[in-house]
Amino acid sequence: MKELTVSQLFNVENKLFAPLFDGAQYPFEVLSKIGDFIKSLGSTLNKDIYEEKGENIWIAKTAKVAPSASITGPCIIGENTEVRHCAFIRGNALIGNDCVVGNSTELKNVVLIGKVQVPHYNYVGDSVLGYGSHMGAGSITSNVKSDKTLVTVKVGNEKIETGLKKFGAILGDYVEVGCGSVLNPGTVIGSHSNIYPLSSVRGFVPQNSIYKKAGEVVEKRHDS
């Protein structure tokens, strides 16, 4: 399913952590590799740009991290990124440049490719968020099914077996998620798509779409 592939969802070229995606067809394939990748990458980072701040924690010198933030490694926080009051970073967090991790936001086993904003009371677990993506206040990823079975990604009447018990969501580049939305396990949203506030989303949302509610997804209009 081409729409779900790494190359269709994001541009990771020339990014510091692009090698994480080498050999991966679908983005969820990297979720089990994030921690080890951070450990191997961290020791190679330019010491003029990054400081080692704890066990397997590397933070860019230009990043702004609130004293009240809690950060557990493995973790890399990129240049010009802001980590705000009481953010909770639980480990295996690969956070790119120019991101915002906001007040009381919790991250666990995630990749934020760059210029990602999760600024207000968000939970993001076992997920990959593409460049320029934004999650509105209170929107979260749900990363475990209620019956604890393995997560599948549904595209129409087809399913992709992920083999994962924990898998939240994949957001393509420049996705906008409205306030208070829940992205159910195995949600994949194509690039440049918008999710209405207070939505419950599952399965695949095509790129350049507006998700209004289940069964009502329309293509964006590009008026001249």
C-alpha cells in the first residue's frame, strides 16, 4: 500500500536521524528501533551543538528546556526546540529541530521529525509525527487496543498486520489535528490533512483531506 509508505508520508532527507528509516517500508517498522538508534547516534553528535545532560540524554545547546520538565533517556532534543513547564518525556524520544513540547505533554517512544508542535496537554506514545505537524490542545494518541490484541492498520477493506501491541499514530508532514481529538491505535494520516476538533479517528486518512467525522472525509479544495 503505497499511501502508507515512509516516502509518501514524509520527507526525511537530510535530517539527522534519516538513517532510522533506512530499509523501512512503513513508518511503524521503526518504533522498536528508536531507543537503540538514539544511543548509537548520541555519541556521534557534534559537541559544539549538543550537550550530554544525563544517561543517554543529549540536548542541543540552543534548545530551551523548562526546569520543571522531566526527561528520561534515551532522548535527543534538537536545535531551537522548546520543552515547556512540566513536560514528561519518558524515554525513547527522538525530537527534531524547532519543535514545541508543551505544558504537561507526555512523550514515550516517539519520533518528532522537525517543527512539530505538541504544545498543550498532549499524550503521544509509540508514534511518528512528520515535519510541521501539529496536535491541538488535549489531542492524544491511543496506543493500545482495549482488548490488548495486536494493532492492524485498516485501509478500506484491507488490513496491514503490524505485529505490534503498542502503536499509536503516524502523522504525515504538515498534518493538523484538532483540539480534543483521539487518534486510535493504528491511525495513519496522510500529509497536509486536517482533522476536525473532537474527532475519534481510526484507520487511514488520505493526504490532502479534511476528516470531519467517521465516514465523512473530503478532499481539500485548492481554489485559485
